[in-house]
Amino acid sequence: MRSRVVLSAALAAVIGCGSGSDSPTATHPDAASRLRLVVVGGGSQQAFPGDELSAPLVVQVIDSAARPVAGKRRVRFSVVSGAGTVSDSIVLTADGGSASVTWKLGAAVGTQQISAALADDGPSTQTIALATAVSPDAADLVIVRGATSGDVQVLLNQDDVYTRYRLTWPDTVIRLLPRGQFGSWQEVTAFSAEHPPVTALQPWTAGIDTVRLILGAPIVVPFTMWVTNDFDTTSVRARYDAAQVDKFWRSHLTGLRVGPVRIENLAAYQGKIAQCADVPVRDTTAINVYYLASQIPGGTSLQCSASVVLVAPNFYAFDPMYQLYLAHDVGHAFGLEHIADASNLMSISFPPGGGLTTGQIYRMHFQNTGTANVVLRAHTVGVRNCYSTVTHCPAQTFVGW
């Protein structure tokens, strides 16, 4: 399976350097006094033969003092070598003097070139942009194992630039371009609706590397529900709430499952649990949810740690408005924070929405102080800590799928 990859963009503008330069640039005698073009984005990219480069090639009109020139001008793009294609041969510049095209590489392996020149400026200086077509035989391989059906989502993070892939079983190999000249590290993560994220993070070499990702079984999260009042009615509601959490987790590729669920009668403590310090008993192997007989001061629920959630009387109900509230509070136990997005599960507004981002899924698994590691010991603590939204994890707003 061949897919293109977003790699670091470095400028590849090769502008006339005078007599004796080995730069492939045609220099006009009056070039110093004329307008010219420089590459300001999308240079020096790599792709496999026949692939479209991931970023557009962007050039800008500048004057002899290297200042951007405003105004509309026509820019001619032409293939110089490699037999590739560009999206447009003539492009009108924007107000800031920039023009862009997408570039699809030809079938030949090696350096390929296109030129950009001002179409209405006579024999104006050409600017040559370069790209490299890398042989598939020189590609890095990502081998995914463990799936038996359905789609597997694969996310490549190279220097905080994310590329998404989708494998349909039994496809198990993705070809990636070798690490670029300016790249420092890469990470590959695979997950699906039935598998938690598995990730490989390493400073890959500039040569050929093979990364193997073995998908595991869903992580089963035990729940112990402590009921302080009206046991018969509330225990039914507790199982219903747990079922809604499981339904949400299944539909959002979290790799988490609810179960087993244990219901305990805490009638002897009726009305005595109002804050985290009042919790009388706890199951250290599960998430503990306490259904209380009295209101929690200052709110309707309280998440105390990676394993304790307190809920006020009658707060969780069979009304659809409340179906995601336990999933919301358990999200806090997994390390998620409130966000200002009404469509998200962790919305600070009422009721919570039904969305969950890729970054939040990562954090649920790799937050060192969250349930996955503190209670379940599901991941190696310290390997990949998503303790904030500015680490090398997809941002809270990144929606991968």
C-alpha cells in the first residue's frame, strides 16, 4: 500500500547565482533590476513516484530589494524534468504577490523540477523548485498486526505534522518515506474500534526502518457502584449508566470497554458522603462511582481521583439528556479536562455533547495520572505522557476520523 506523507517543508528556491553557478536557473542580464519569484513554501518535498506532493508549491513576487510586490500578475508554471504535472500552467497572484500550484511527481525516481516565471515579463528569470521521487523499495515499512476485521486507523506524527491512514484488514503494511533531512523524530500509532492505541516513537534513521505495531485486545475497565439510598431503583440506574459509558466508548475508537460492573449497598453511609475525604471504602482495582443521598456542595458531581466519582441524588436519570454524564465524569478520571466545545463529551456546558477528539483518546490512555495507568496499569508509565495539550500528542481539537 502506497501513501504519501507530509514531510518537513524546506525552501528549495534556486535563484540565479551568476556565471559559473551550478544552479539550474536561467539568469536574464537585467535580472537585478526586474521583479523575480522566490519559493516561499512547499519546496524540497519527497514523495513516491506518481504521488502528489502533500503541500502546494508557493512562489512570491519580490523586487530587487527582496520585498514582496503587491498587485495581480500572471505566473507560468512548467515541468522542467521528471515528467510530472502541475494543477495549473498559469496562475494569477494574490494581493500579497503569491501564487501556488499542486505538483504531482512523474514516474521517474530521483530529483524532479518545475519552473516558475512571470508570464508577462518577457524573458524574465525562472525560479526552479526541486522535489525528490523516492523509490518504494527505499521506503520505511509500518507493519500492523492483531486486527482480524474492520478498519485500522494509523496516525503518523512527524515533527508535529500529522498524516492519517486507514487500513482495511487484511492490509498490514504502510510504506512511509524515509526520515527527511530536517526531520528529528517520528511516531506511528495504530488503533481501531476494537483496539486501544499502540504506538512506536523513535528517532528513525535516514535509511530504511521497519516498525511493527501489534494491536491488543480492548482494555476492560471494572466498575464498582456504591449505592447509598434507594438501592433497588438506583442499582438499575447504575447498570444503565455503565451501559451508556460502554456504548460511547465503543463508538469513538477508544479501545476501552466497561466491565465487570459490581453493585454494592452503602445504605449505612446515607447522607455522610459530601466530599472526596468522606469516601468510606474503595475498590482499588476499579473505578468507584458513589450514588449519594444528598447534594454535593457546589455541584451535582465530583471527580476525586483516577478511581473515584461522586454523583448527587437523582442526577443520573433515564432521560436522554443525562445519558453521557457518567461518561463525562469518568473522562475526568481518565485525565480529560473541560473544554469550551458544546459538541464535545467534555464540554463545560450542560448537557455534554457526543464528540471525542483523537487527542482526548490519546490522553485517556497515556495520561500518567489517569485511570489507565494508576488503576489499570494498562500502559508503561512515563513512556508517552499526555499530561497536557501541548505535548507530542494530537491537540484536544484534532479530530482524526
